[in-house]
Amino acid sequence: MLDRRTHLDLSAMALLALLCLLWGLQQVSIKLANEGVSPVMQAGIRSIGATALLWIWMTLRGQKLLERDKSLIPGLIAGTLFAVEFLCIYWGLSYTTASRSIIFIYTAPFVVALGAQLFLPHEKLRLLQAMGLGCAFLGIVIAFADGWTLASPTMLYGDLLALAGAVLWGATTVLVKATVLARISPAKTLFYQLAVSALALVPASILMGEPGITMLSPLVVGCLLFQTVIVAFASYLAWFWLVAHYPAARLASFTFLTPLFGLAAGGIILSEPITPLLLAALALVAAGIWLVNRPGETKC
């Protein structure tokens, strides 16, 4: 039986911070790898590689994939949501900037919070916690204020794709918590998502007329390996373990750190400017996280 907890402890918060750092770096790696591999093809390659790694990992640990645990239907649904989510995110980055895209992607915690109110009766948010989410979101808006400008039609298209990805991400998190997927191995939950996306994204890239692989420089290969091994395999496995053990809305609130790490990575790796707005945003995000995970609460 799974050990479910009502608050984020120190180890969970440390793991979440590391995951947010990796996911922030992922935005930079996608942009760098775009020089040699088209976006949706990138997403497909990483899902194929991560699926193979996860299958090997589960086999070595003796974990079964074909057990009759009533997870097939919700697993396939979660996999479909996951595939379309990353098609939207990767494709959207072809039309809009990373800074604009990420602010839409990280509206996902609000989808989770809304879904928790409707489908997870034991994970209700108090008013103070809702204010914390709002505070953190304000921090994200400030961090990307320079990019929050009137969009061209093409950029707006990318923004809408990123927003669609956020909705699908939030829906997937709630689905995992509200169905039998919360009671099976996190590795099997992840396998459903990676396997379905592995089957879907490469054909989708071809049907979309993407050029596919045009150049495999060491940098491009390194970015693909990072996305496949570190992000899609290791970090997602850790994420679904957290989803199975901790409240979904509180986990989602912590992901507001990701765009801040992404902005910092852009400044260091891509030489993008880091302004005082980042410090103000970081303070707001930290305050929001404290409010959402305030010690002494008795309710989820």
C-alpha cells in the first residue's frame, strides 16, 4: 500500500527543486537542438529512447507490465494526453519565443488546482493556499514582463499551442491522481505515457511535413540525450512517484520554479539578459510556495 502524505516534506521539496531545474534547462536544450532536429521529431525521439530505457529498468527490477490491474484504459488516455501535450509544446516553440511559451505552459498548476476541486475531494485548497498560487503566478508574469507584449498572429498561434499543452499537462496530473493509476507502480504509469507518445509523435512529425533530422552535431546529440535520459526517463519517473505520494495541487505549485530556472539557464547558456525583474519574481514565487505549503495545516 502506498504511503500518502498531506504535506511536502524537506526531501520532497529538494527533489522538486532539482526536477524544476532540469525542466528549466530542457527549454534551452529544445531550442539548441532545433538547429538539427525539428521540434515534434525531437519529442518523438526522446519518447522512443526513454521508453526503451524504462522498459529495461522495469525488467531489471522485475516489474510487470501485463498485470491485470484495470489500468489499461486510463493508462492509454494518459498516454494520449501526454503525446498531444508535447506535440503542442514542441510545435508551439517553432512559432513563439521560449519566454512567452513558458509563461503559458506554467498555467498548468491552475488546471490541477481546479481539477482537484472537482475530482480529488481530499485535496481541497484553502483561500490562503489559493492566494499563494496567485502570488506565484504574478511572479511568473513579472519575470517575463519584457516578453508580454502585443503578439503577431504567428506568435499568438504558438502561445495558444503552449496554453493547450498546459491544459493537457494539468489534466494528466489530475487523471493520474483520480484513477487506478495512482495505485499502480509510478514506472508503469510513466510507461503508458512514454509508449503512446513514442508511437504517435514521429508519425505526427512526418504527417506535419517537418524536415526531421537535418544535422547531428555533438551539441544536438547532447541535447537529445539530455531530453531522453535525464528528463523524459529519470525526472518523469521521479515526478510520478511524487504524484503518487503527495497532494497534486501542492506539487503543481512548486513547478512555478521551472520558468525561473529556465530564464537563468537562458542567461547563462544563451547569453540572454537577467534583469532585476527576475529577483522580484523569485521573491513572489518563494512567497507563493510558502503560502501553499504553510506548516501546520491539517487539510490538503
